[in-house]
Amino acid sequence: MNPLRELLSAGQSPWLAFVRRTLMPSGELQRSIEEDAITGVTSNPSIFGKAIGGSTDYDHEIQRLANDGADHEPLDVFFELAIPDIQMAADVLMPVYQRSDAVDGYVSFEVEPRLARDAERTIAAAREAWTRLDRPNVLIKVPGTDEGLIAIETLISEGVNVNVTLLFAVQAYEMVAAAYIAGIDRRIAAGGEVDRIASVASFFVSRVDSAIDALLPEGSELRGTAAIANAKLAYERFRRIFSGERWDRLAAAGARVQRPLWASTSTKNPAYRDTMYVEALIGPDTVDTMPTNTIDAFRDHGVVRGNTISEDLEGAHRQIESLAGAGVDLDEVTATLLEEGISSFARDFEALLTTIGKKIAAVRDGRERQRTMLSTMLPAVTERLRRMDQDKVIPRIWRKDHTVWKDDPTEITNRLGWLGVMDLMHERIAELEAFAKQAAADGLETAVLLGMGGSSLAPEVFARTFGTAEGALELIVLDTTHPDTVARVSGQLDLRTTLFIVASKSGTTTETLSHFAYFWEQIQNGTHFVAISDPGTPLETLAREHGFRAVFSNPEDIGGRYSALSYFGLVPAALIGAPLHELLDRAEEMATASAGMVPAAQSPGATLGAVMGECAKAGRDKVTLFLPPDIASFGNWVEQLIAESTGKEDVGIVPIVGEPLGDPSVYRGDRVFVAIGEHDGLDALESLAHPVLRIAYDGPEQIGAEFFRWEMATAVACHVLGINAFDQPNVQEAKDATKEILAKGTLEDPGLDDLGVLLKEVRAGDYVAILAFIDRTSETEDLLRTTRVRIRDRYRVATTVGFGPRFLHSTGQLHKGGANNGVFIQVVDRERGTDIEIPGAAYTFGALIDAQALGDLRSLRDRGRRVARVALDQLMEVI
């Protein structure tokens, strides 16, 4: 039996924690009612704003309003758009309302959060919304502030259904319940009927743990216990308040209890079970409003054990008392959470109005969000999008259904955490900003990221895109073992003011641990080190043993290349002062636009993925990306995402980034072009029947949206190709070869090859990859950039450039697991003047990078790839 349906049997009503336009016409809300026993919906202005900004849900109505000649204020437009949504949701839920005799079947609508401290204006806004909505099964959201108490009593006395929000403290809940009862009393005294008046009191859960856990020491037994104990005590008060002589009198007149509604029940700490708050707070006369990720998790593995909320109330009292003994003032915490909640809701509402204003301006100016000219690829892509809708591919992705890719769930079901990580990270922004602020206050000026691949590429994007904000730390990314680079970075650091970020998902990455050993020997002070890793890894253990300043345990269900919006990307981003709120808002906007109920043809992620996948199947397997200069580094992140995800089972998509737009004559029919922003020359490519997809660009914060767009697109493209998007079966080959070479103790020199012979083997449909195991400097980057363009123009093939060993954690998977259409030029040093010992290792950094180059060479040749090993000057002479 579906555990969500079991909640109803236990007396609890599961509600959905969002509403948007496509939820109703798509049939998704009706499906949720029928299959998951969803009995209500709560609206959220933040999600509504993201649906407006990122999707086409409301474009037609906005266009009508923008062109009707009137000067519409964004707030007026909000009501014009939102009220029909609430009415449609209420109509879908009406049978539930009728079957339950008005107990369930409700949808909530929020008054402006900025009115939270103004009782009269709140009352006026609630009355207006109630009248305009004109449905008996709606609830008007009113914040549980002191001013809100006045509004609650007044509105209930007038027969307006109320959802009281932002409750954190038990005492605040008691006052809200008292206001509700007073309103019922007043209505009865005035001769009004009360049997159809509904109210819920929304008590927030996980945010309490997030706030209190931050005040407790690592390893404290009290961590992760306060929120549930606090909610249990609120429920205990509920049972007392809604019983006894006074309540019995009101109940006899038809009054209904004001049910506690558990809000914020998604787990915000990746170390906690993702259904813990739902499972622990099940009881009669309660509501649990859940976001889709929590609903999906509970459907999959939730456990219903009956009335858990009334279990061990004495223990709950002891836990709350223990907080005081640990120096935590619960009243102060909940008061702060209320103020932060009001500010956050107000910020989200302002962001909503800003989004509406921008959308109106875009419509009036005729700006398009995305334009696709697919030429001969149009029929295949159109059919693919139709089949995706038919097979419910996007809804299944959101439900974490591994069969979208493979029948075997291995390295799929435990790799889909990226779908909901933005919600988790939004809750950690205050923590991250406080951490960054304290680091700067302690005199730290520079952060050095020690990581590879997924651990380093997103931080580099943030650093190169946003630079360093005033008062923040400068970020240096060290993701090479070349001794010249290590020495240069080391030489420019003042260790007294440097913070090292040791980042590795597995906690065993050779390069990262070598970097750590080298810098730890120089400054053996844990306050200068931070770790980011999965829970329980060797790196996490090492960090705690060495007394690191902080250890960030990342959700373990996120693969490295999908981790940009998790701790791996956002800890470094916070240290440089990047705009975390804006980045996550834009990512959530894109996720909303790519949600399961959105038709595939209207989903930015699904559309791009269908284009990439179908083009690859038709031989256009080179996705060539053009970017605005200020987000140019984003291409390196996309390169890893696509190459490592799709390059396997002898198929693959070759990402081409950093290659400038050339004359149309240099391109064959093996390319598909994707451009973010405006670029001269795209019209000419379209005129020659090349498929071109253009994405509008409105500033660097857009990379938040692009991270998610390309993650979803790559997952969809892998579905089209029939491969697992989340494993990397061939990456280990070069690693194993490297270990074998190092174990021998001496490195054999295979010599250099004749590059001219290799280049004679270049054929149409190939790509040439320059694999440079040399010092990455601006000079070498410029030289290789010039070289790749010459190769492209001379041989009319796509080109890539990767610095080793960095690319081994990126395109290395494609090189060995993808199609045999790569021609590889390995560039190595003729001689090296610098070398550095690695403390605790039997080899140096120079030996390590030489072994990595030899290991990669061996792996490529074992795979039958065309490859030549040359020196940089040799490359320059031939090209």
C-alpha cells in the first residue's frame, strides 16, 4: 500500500506544498489525489514567481495584459495570474471537500508577507482575497505575528477560513489557537454559523533543527531532535486546548478544531533520513504539507507506525529541557526564526513582483527566452518530445525512476539528489554566509580549493564569473599535480591568511590528498582547512582528526559532476561573496520550468536534451557551445557534465567549448550549435541547415539556471541514447594504470611520436583532442587555443583542449568509453626544472603527473584509440 494513503488511515491529511498553473490542466493534481491521497494544497509565492519567470505557463496572459494599453502594476498582475490558479485547484479539490464534509480539500492563498506587522491591512487584504477567490474550500494565509492574532480572530469571526503560518514556538501556537477560538466565540455570539469554518495552524519543523544544530557542538546527541520534540509539545497543547468544557460548548455549535499543520517537513540536513519529520509527526487531526521531493521519498520508503506524535511526550519534554542545559535558548531561536521567516517571505514576494515586472518588459520588447532552428532535425526532435510525454519521462525523472535509463538501479537511484538540492541549500545560505563572514573576520584573505573534476570546476566558474566581493576571500583553484603549478601557487600564498578547501566526494582522490599532505606539512593548523565530502568518507575522518575549521557533509546521492549547487560549489561561492540567493533562485526557476507536469516541448531542460540526444543519434554528436565572455568558464563545467555522462557504451556526445565561432565553411554536418547570448555568425549557420539553439542571456546570475538546465538536458540526452547518465565506468582505467606505474618505482619513457603521421588519420566526423600534461598558464592556454583553431580550420573537425590530470576527471570518460572518433594529441614536457616532494608518498608531484600521463596513454592505446605523444614545441612546429 502507498504509505501516503496510510497517513489518512492514521488520521493525518497529506497536502502538497505548492501550486502552479500546469498542475491542474496536466492532470497532475488529480493524479496526486487519486494515487497519493493528497487532500489539499498550499500555495507559495516563491514557486509561483519561479513558474512565471522560468516557464511559459503565464506568457499568454502576460502578453494580453502587457498589450492592453493599461499600465499594470506587478502586484495587480500577480492577482490576475494567481487567483485563477487557486480557483482551478479549489475546483479540482472540491470532491475531496465534499466527501470529507469540509474537513479536507483546501487550497491556501497568501496575503502579502510585507503586511505581516500591519493587522488592519492584513485583514483588508484577506477579505479582498476571500471575496475574489469565491470558493468555500480556500484558506487565506495569515502570519502568526502579534498583529496576525488580531487578524485571525477578526477573519474567523467573519467566516473567512484561515491558514496561520510561520509558527515556530509552542507559546505562539497557543496564542494562535486562542485567537481562533475567540473568533469562533464572536461568530456564535453574533448568530453566525461555524460548522463550515476551517483553519489550520502551520507549525514549521525542520528549520528549528537547522537553527539549533548550528548552536550545538559536533557529535551532540541533541542534534536533529529539537524540531520533533518542539512539534510534539505543540500537539500536546493542541489536544488540551481543543477539549474541556469551553471547547465542548463550541463543538456542540458545530465548531471544528484548528488542526496543526506540519510545514517545512523536508529534511534540510543530508545526514538525516529524508522522511524523518513525516514519520515522527503522524497523528489524528493533523495535516502534513510536503514538497514533491518529500512526497516522492515518502511514497518510496516512508514508514507509517500509527500515532507517532503522541509517543514519548516525556522524552520530548526532557529534550527541550536539555537544550537549555546545553546553552540553547529555544525562545530566542524561535523568535529569530519568525523574524527571518517574515523577511524571507517578504524577499520572495518582492522577487516575485520583480520577476513579473521583467516578464512584462520582455513581452513588450518582444524578447524570446529561447529560439530553436532545427532544420532537418525538427521531425526527429518533435517526435522524441511527443514520445517523452507519452512515456511520462520527465515526471519519472522527478520521481527518481531508474528505468528512465536502465533496468538496473545501480548508480542511478543514489545519484538523483541534484533534482532537489536547491531547496536544501536555500536553507543553508545563512550558515554558509556566516561561515564566510567569520573566515574573513579571522583575517583569512585567500581560499585555495584542492579538488578535481566535479569538486573544482563549479568553484572555478563562480570565481571567474563573480570575482571577489568586497571583504570576501579570493579563490584559487588548484586541480593539477604539475609541480610548476603547485610551486607557483604555493609561492604566492601567505599561509597565515590562507584557507584550504579540501574537496572530494569519495574522500580518496589521490591528487586532492597529495595537495593536502603538501600544504599540511607547511601549516599544521586545522583552522586553516575545510573539508567537503560525503558522509563517512576517509576525508571526513581525516578532517575531524586534524581539527578542521569546518566539515561540510554533502548529500551522498549527488554525483560529482552534478554537484555545482551543493556544498561543493556553494562553500567556495560563499567565501568569495557570490550572490547565493540569486543563484539558487534562478536554479529553482529553471527547475520549475522543467517540472514533471510541464509538456516536454515547453521544458527548457527536456527540449535541450532531446535536441542533443537526437542530433547525436543522427551523427551530429558535437555540441558546440558559444558563451558570453563573462560566463566563459561555464563551458568547462558543461564539458565535464556532458562528456562524462554520455561517453560510454561506444556512444557519446562530444562537448565543444572554448572554440571560437568560425567561418561556416569549416563546419561539417556533425555539429549542433547552442548559443547563450548573441553571437555574430549564427544566422549563417542556420542558413546552411545546421541546427542552432539560442538561449537568451540576462546576466551572470543566470548560471544558476544554466547549471540545472544542462543537468536535466544531459540526463534526458542519456535517456535518448539509452545509457546511464550517472556512472563513469572507464574513468578508473587511467587511475589503475597510474597506480601500477607508480608501484614499479621507476617510470619508463615511451618517447615522442610523429604527430604528422597521426594527423594523416583524421577523418570527417572525428574530433581532435589536445591532452596537455603541462603547466597551465595564460601563455600555454593561448598557444593551445591558437593551435586548436588551426587544426579545426585545416581539417574541418571539432577540437577540444584539456589540461591533465584535470581532464581525466572530465572528458577522460568520453575518450575511452565513447565512440572511436577521437584523435588524441598528448602534450608533455621535454624537461622539467621543478619538482616537489609529496609528504608521506613514495613519489613526487613530478612523478605523479608523469605517471598519470603514461597511464592515460596506455589506456587510450589499450582501447585502440589514435594517439600521439608530443612535446609543446613539436606541436607548434607541425601545426
